[in-house]
Amino acid sequence: MLKGAKVGLRARHEEDIPVLLTELYDDVVNGSRAEGSPWRPLLPGTKDPRLVGDDSNDECVRFSVVELAGGSLVGTATFWGIDPHNRSAHIGLGLLPEARGKGYGTDVVAVLCHYGFVVRGLHRLQIETLADNTAMLRSAERNGFVREGVLRSSAWVMGEFLDQVLLGLLAQEWQQDRGA
């Protein structure tokens, strides 16, 4: 398990799937805002790779996020679009409703940075999030991510186009921030 100050990132367990399905993926608004495709219901027992993972996919790693204090499941984290040639990847996360606002998101981003830069030896990490997702923007910036641009009207979400913010962090910047 990868550990931060408040959370741990571990492999997805079978018992995580019904909780994530109910708390995250069955939520139409949250699902529409989190995915780059239209929301659709997932059947119980689904083998959807967003839930069960896929060990054969070298471009994506899915984690369950657990609270270190009690071990309870608090969300999911994804390390995706892994590009070994350019040594880059994208990160994302989703927290269960009761876990939001407790600083877990900032800690998840920190642990994903450690995974990307130390464990995988990457050079760049990137986040794309909706411009009104202040929690993700705050979590990213607290971990040293820099706003690199706005993708205007690039996300179709619940009947309207929304802007996305592109943030990036280089390994050298992350190491400098950790040394300060």
C-alpha cells in the first residue's frame, strides 16, 4: 500500500466495488462531471474496468483510497494515460460523499505524485478538471501543480459545455517543493 498522511492507496478489493458503484458511479451528476463520456447506469456485478480494474492495461492503474486511521474505503484514484516514452501520465480521483472536505483529496494527489515520480520515474504529471471543481484545483495547487491553460467549452456536462483547466507538474518542481 502507498501511504500518505491521511490515506492509503491500495489495490481494488472485491468488497470495494458495490460501495464505489453505489456511492460514485450511480450518482448521475457526479458521474457526468467525472467522466469524459455520458453517464450510463452500471449493472450489479458489472465488470466495468473503472470498477474492477484491468491488470493487462499498462496505460492505467486504479487504486482504492482508504483512510489510514480506520481502514475504511473513502474513494478511488486513477493513474491513467501512462506514456512510458514521454514519461508522463494523468491523475484523477473520486471521493465518496462523506469523505469530501476532510483534506483527503490533497493527500491522494500527494500520494499519486510520489507514485508517479518515485515509483514509476516519470517526468510529468497532468490533471484536467472542470473549471468549477474548486476542491480538485485546490488539491492540485497545494501539491505544486501549475495551471497551464483553460480548454474553453471542452466538456459537455448535463446539458451544457463547461471549461476545463489543465494543470501540470514536473518531477524537478515536485522535488524542489518537497525540499523546501
